[in-house]
Amino acid sequence: MTTSPTPDQIRAARGSLSQTAAAALIGKSLRCWQNWEQPTTSKEHRQMDAALFELFLIKLQQNKLSVSD
């Protein structure tokens, strides 16, 4: 992925994981995560860097694997 994810893509990737847990997984604050999920028309919206989203996806997968062991 070379472009920043949309808020919908971020929410979909997070699934049932809380925003707090998702943010902690990549060492970011809850507020950062909330801003990434804001609609693009919101003044609070911030773009999540594509590399950070990729890191989240990798860590999320690793987390799922360790839980299933």
C-alpha cells in the first residue's frame, strides 16, 4: 500500500479490537487513533501514514497468531 488508508479501511482493519488497544499495539495515543477514524470532512481528521497502517496490520496478525497458540 502506498497511499494512506481511509477512515473506513482503518475501522475495518481494527474490527472488534478497541481503539485503545489498537493504538497501544503501535505505540500511539487513543486520541491519534480517534483522529484517524474521523470522517475526512471533520476538522479533527488526520491521515494515517501508509507505513504505520502496514505496521498495524502486521502486529494485528502477530497478535492473532499468539492468541491462537
